[in-house]
Amino acid sequence: MKAPHSPGLWTMAWLKLRANRVGMSSLAVVLGFGLLVVLAQLGLLASDWQREVATPFAPPHWVGPSTDSEEIQTQSEGSPVLDISAVDPLAPQYETWARQAAQVTEVVTQKATTRALGADRIGRDVLAKAIKGAQVSITVGVAAALMATLIGTLLGALAGYFGGVIDDLLEWLYNVFNSVPYVLLIFALAAVFKSGPMARVFSNGIAPVVIILSVVGWTGIYRLVRAEYIKHRGREYVRAAEAIGVSHLARMFGHILPNVSHVVLVQLSLHVVSFIKAEVILSFLGLGVSMDMVSWGTMLSEAQTELVLGKWWQLVAATGFMALFVTAFALLTDALRDALDPKLR
Amino acid sequence: MLTYFLRRILQMIPTLIGVVLLVFFLFKYFGGDPAEILGGLQATPEQIESIRTELGLNEPVPVQLWMFVTKVVTFDWGSSWATREPVLEIFKSRLPATLTVMIPILLLEVVFGIVAGMAVAYVRGSLTDRAVMIVCTIAMSISFLVYVILGQYVFAFQLGWFPVQGWSSSLTTNLIKFAPLPVFLAVAVSLGPYTRLYRSFFLDEINQDYVRTARAKGVGESRILFVHVLRNAMIPILTNVATHLPSVFIGSFLIEVFFSIPGLGREVYTAVNRSDYPVIEAVTVYLAVLTMAINLLTDLLYKVVDPRVVLK
């Protein structure tokens, strides 16, 4: 006789999540952003965000073109050309230069006066920047969260599973990291990455921010995973595995890890949100992603000065994109936690 | 009680040693060469060499570590690399500004958090509750930066109710003129997360049997909330306040940067930009000590708040 099939944890969690309307719609938004990030990463979307496609501070379409066009007027009227060929020692060169100049075809790009979400100070499209910024900010958040989760889970598993000296040592490490306020730890690491040998290794890109955030952020995950491992290491299934000669490593990661993975997953998604917020603040302060990249944080730092001039669209675009993603991700995390919580079943 | 206290103090020592080692080796092996930072780009090799000798960088690493420990213990960190101001002076002169802003922020945050959290928890499950929770979630998803940028623009730049930024040497002027806008913005931003968190603390208590018993014997609703429930919810609230307390001393560096408040947070931020290592090292080590002291104090306070707690 066959035993009745009972659905696994993940199947049941998925069924519960599917019944949650808020959870499913936020999942859709998060997946939409995920698609955006992948397309931007592949260069299919917003790859030309650095091109100056519009006039400076071109407003969004629905606001209509800017009325004060004095700046453009002054540019087109050049000063009258004086004929100084009689005294100019370079006069014989005039002809060659004229010929060379004729070879260069000048492409006059028609600069748009309005864009979908407006343009920034040098005429870059704000929508493209917001998409590119989403790619950078979300990549940083997810990568840092993955790395922090990896560190936290690994150390938590070691401490909780083995106990004894290893646990004491890791607890000491945890206490050390935990006793330094995290803002200061971030600052200390940022200072080191700014002027130390690491600055040369990771001269550009997002690696420094990812490393800083994950080195600072692993402690919470470590603590929870360690507690779970302490709870599980004496359970019957682990003892049974031990009895049939399963190795330590296989017991830790083959047997116990799947049983605590729901804790890890919820922590992972909680950290994505907080790391994205942290990246935005770090990039705003100039301690985040490198200068030639755009993230929601660098957009906000540009928007701060633009706002004083009354150009509000970059602020709105960066805020809107970030708020939508973070809200959706936070709601998804809540739904995920409800779906995975064994106590609520 | 005394043995508990002494044992906790002893337990701090290894952690403190860890923090000192962490900071020392972080800057020693991952930081830039102090001589090059101090000497600047135009420095000749001889100048670099003399700075190295002066800072003791040519000594063996254990000797350097010992010099670092001496700095920590004697509070003598020398002077800042960027401004030549003694590091200890920086602490003394910047801390008052930070505290002027941060103490009102912390007090108001907690008071508003308790009131809002309790109010929402009392009407749990209702439309108001759900609406407030949705507003909180959305409000929390907007970056802190946006609130400060917009708040400064609207209330200071456009409406002119407050000065855009600034600071004075008089405490009363600071409190009346310069602190209100930063304090208001910081409290407004924290209202979302605090309401959510404190609501969950109160919800844990509000369904307990003792609440039902109190109702059954005819205790008034306000007495139930403010005496019975609040007293029991004090433990998680205290923990929460304790975790935020160290940040009172470092200050909301963002607030200080935005409003040009000469506080400790802004000082550390500029130190990072100027690679001013002594300032960062000193602040990190001493705030770690302070954090540990606050944690111990919190654990002692648990006993005051809840006599059932046994310190062991």
C-alpha cells in the first residue's frame, strides 16, 4: 500500500503564496524589475543613458517644453569673425584646415525639448537613467545580500553545529562586529577602500559597495542560523544520519540546511531591501558606486541641486522607481514569511 | 547583582581586544600608506621616510600594535591628519552639537512610537489599522534622503519657516532656531518604522490572558493600556531604544551633513573623505566601548522594568 503523498514545504509555501493577492502582485512587480535589470545588464535597455539626447533640463512630455529658452538663443549667435590673415603667422595653414574641416561631416542632432520623464542638467534622459540606476542599485542590493547571507549562513552553521571552541571563537567575532555601530563600520571600510591598496584592486564598479555592505551585514543572519543549527543538531534525523555514517559536511549542508532554508530565504530578502537603501545613501554621499555609474543614490544627489532650480523630475523619477521596487519587495518578503512560517500553518 | 556586573565587565575585555585588533589591522593592512596620505602627492622620498619614522611605521608590527593600544588607553591620539586639531578636541567640540539634535529626536521618536503603536494596536484588524500599516510600508520604502531633500526645500527654502542650515554657539539658539527642522524631519521619517515595530510589541501583549482578566474585573481601558500592557511591552521597547542609543552619539550623519551641523557624524564623514584615519579609528573604538556599556546598562534596566527577570 502506498502512503498518501504529502506536499513538501516549498510546494505548500507556493500554494499559500499564490492565494495571497498582495504577495502575488508584488511578486509580479519584483519580477518586472528583475526583467528590467537583466535587459539593462545585457545592454538591450537604457544602454545609451549617457547620451545627451535632449536640451538641458527638458521637462517631461506632459509638462510641455520649457518656456525660458534664452540659453539656447545665446549659443547660436557667434561673435563676428575678424579677418586677421595678414598678421597671422598661421595664415598659410588656413587652406589645409578648411579642407580637413570639410572632410568631417558634422551631425547635428535634433535635441528633444521634452522627454518621457524629462532630462537632467546635461540633457540625459531621466527615464534611461532611472532604468540604469535600477540595474545598478538592485544588483548591488541583491549581490550584497547574497554575500552577507553566504557568510552568515556558513559561519552560523559552523558555530551552531560544532559548538565548543569554534562556537566561542565565532561568537567572539560576532560580538566584535556587533559592538561597533554599523554606520562607523561602513565608514571605516569606506575609508579603507578609498585610499588603501583595495582601491586599486577594485578601481571601478560595484564591488567595493557590495563587499562593504556584506562585511557589515552578515551578523544578523549568523545569529539566526546559529540558533537554528543548535536546535536541529540534536534532532533525531541528524542523529540517524550520524548513525549511518554521514559526514559532518553532508549533515550540515545536506540534512540541516534544507530544514532551515526558509529562515535564510526570509533573511535574504529582508537584507536586499535594507542594502538597497544603504547603497542609495552611500552613493549619494559619494562613497558608493564609482563616479561614471548611475544609481538611484547618485540620481538623488544630482536631484538635490536641481530641485533648488525648480527641476523636480529627476527627484520624482528616482524616488518613484525606488519606492515602487522597495515596497513590492517588502510586501513580497512579508508574504514569503507568512507562507513559510510553520507556526501559521 | 554585583557579581553579575563584574562578570559582564570581564566579558567585555575580549570583545574590546577584538575591536582594537579589528580596527588596527583593518587600517594597517587594508588602509592606504599613512605617510603617502600625509605627505601628499608632492612629497619627496626623504619626506615620506621622515613621516614614516615619526609615525613609527618602520617599527615591527607588534610594536605598532602596542603604540595603538597605548593611544586607546591614554586617549592620546595625536592630531587629525587633515586639520592638525587634536583628536580628543574633535570629540569634545563636536559631541554637544550631535547631542543637541539627537536627544530630542530619540525622545520624540520613542514617545510618538509608543502612542501611535498603541493606538494602532488597540484598533487592530480594523480599516484604520490596515490603512496605517499600508501608509507606513510605503513611507518606509522612500529613501530617507528624499524626505530630507524635500523637507529642507519646502519648509526652509520655499516657505522660509526655518533656516536652511546653520548652527550657533548658543544652546538655546540652536534648540529654538536650528534644531527644530532636522528634529522634525528625523522624527517624521522614523514614525513609519517605529509605529510598525511598536504595534507588534503591543499586539504581543494585548491578547494575553492578564488583559482579559483585568477587563473582567472592571479595570478601565486606559489603565489597562497604560499600566498593564505598557509595563509588559517595556522590555522589547527598552531593547529597541538600547540598540538605537549608540547612534545618538554618532548622530544621524545625514542630518548633520544636510543641515551643516558641526556634529560628530559629519566629522567622521569628512574624515572618510579626507582619509583622516586617526579620527575614524578613535571614534570607532570609543563608540564600540560605549555600545558595550549601553548594552550592559540595558540588561540591568530589564531588572528594574520587570522584577521577574533574573540576572545570571
